[in-house]
Amino acid sequence: MKQTLMVIAGAALMAAVLTAQAPAQPAAAPAGNADTGKKLFVSNGCWQCHGYEGQGGVAGARLAGRLMPFAGFTAYVRRPVNQMPPYVEKVLPTADLARIYAYLQSRPAAPPVASIPLLQK
């Protein structure tokens, strides 16, 4: 009995070590339609803080051109920090969140400040 438990414990330890050594692959975002995502971005009120193009605003961060991986994006939308309300699965299904993510991915990154003549000295 004692030897059986030791074998089971050893196998569990080996599995944990092998899992820890395997490189983690980021979860790919589910396919989403950017046009539908834009409509959802507007209808869910995301634009009020993040701007219509995801360019950011007074209350919300810039999202366009610098998105985190989909898993992190989803985790933050579901349990945000600070002023953003949580968008739980019941309110914003993952499929709709993937569409919003696709829309934000389709937005170009902001140009470098050095390329904007009006902002030069």
C-alpha cells in the first residue's frame, strides 16, 4: 500500500515537472468578424471610454494597435481593475468578445509622435 502511494506520488510529481517545463502556448483568439465587432464595440458602450476607433480617451486606455493576447484581454474584460465595469459572459458572450477583439486588431496603431508635424517644436 505504501509503495503504491509512493509510485502514484512519483508519477504525479513527474507529470507536474514535465508540464512546468513545456512552453506555454498562448490561446489563439476565436475567429471574429471585425465589422460585427465594431457594432458590438459601439452598442456595448466601449467607445464611451476607449473612443470609436479604440484610440483611448480620458477614462479608457488606447486599445488599437497594441492589444494583449486574447486570453489576457478576456480576463481583463471579465474582471477589470479601476473604473471599467465587468462584462461577464452572460452580458457579453465570448463569441461577441472575439468579434470586438477582431475589430480592435483591425485598427491601425497610432503614428509615432515624431511623424506628426504639428507636435514638433
